[in-house]
Amino acid sequence: MLKDRSEDPDIAYSLFMHHSSGIALLALGLLVLLGRLSLLPSELTTILIGCTWLAFGMFVFIKSDPEGWPIGPAGFLQSFSMPTAGEWIQHKLLSLIPMLLGVYSVSVRRVSPNMNVAYWAAGAALLGGIGLMIHQHLGHPDFDLVNLQHRIFALTAFFIAGGLLLERRGAVAWRSKPFFVPLGIMILGLQLTLYVE
């Protein structure tokens, strides 16, 4: 009798991490959208968005790869020699991006918005897209559905990076440009929520 792949504890944990990340991004996209529509006070929206990005990044940093540091039996140095060390390193580095975006979200309203800050935020999103483009799961060495989904995640991250740059360009006066970033975040959240292995 064939065993359902979702009963595999590693796959179940991977699905949990992807799906919970998707829920966090859906919430973030909704918060950004509410902020753009001015349906919440600006200061409250800024704090909620920044704290949610930071909490999301810390969640991924701590909870990804339960066999490695900081929650697994392997210590920090031992984690570099685990069979899944490549994934562990990638997840830890990728988790820094939402934390950076949390700092950006809080600081963008406190400093005059300029292209340098926009480039910094877009660069973080672009790094996330590049990270997702090269991200490789140990159990999926060939191009398969898992790798295809990560490439689609990467393309969406590139869209978000473009949206971050576009919204700071005064020369572009599209009425819809403030909605590209929240839309991209929500699309990425939906993609992660629907992730399968």
C-alpha cells in the first residue's frame, strides 16, 4: 500500500512552514492595502506592517529546519555539517529579508521618502527573488513541481521589487501604482498557501 506523502513528517513540516508563511504574507498584503486606502490610521498601519514583517522573519528564522540551530538538536556549528545544511543556510539568510522589510516599513514614514530608501527595499525584495530562484530542496535535485513553485515565488518577488521602485517614481503617475506592492504580496501569500509537495 502506498503511503500518502503528506504523512511524511518532513513534508508535513515543509507544508506547515510554506502555508503559514503564506498566511503571514496574505495578512501583510492586506495591511499594506488598508494603509494605501487610508482605512487605518497611518501610524497604526506602519507599526502593524513593520511588526508583522519582523515577526514573520523571526518565525522563519527560528522554526525553519527543526533539526538545526536554534531549535533543533544540532548546535550552531554542527548545523553547517548536517545533510540539509544548504537548506538551513538558505532559510536563515532568506529570513533576514522580511526582517529588513520590517525595519524599512517602520522607517519609511519617519524619514523623507527618497529613492535611496526605495532602492534599499527593492533590493531586499530582489534578493528574496534571487534566493527563491536558486533555492534548492535536498529531496528535489531535479526540476519538478517543488522547484517550479519556487521559481514562480521568485517571479512574484521580482514583481514586488518593481512595484516598490515604481511607487517612488514621481514621473509615473498611474493611479493604480500604489496597489502593485500589496497585490504582489497577497499573490505571493496565496501561492505559498497553495504550495504542494
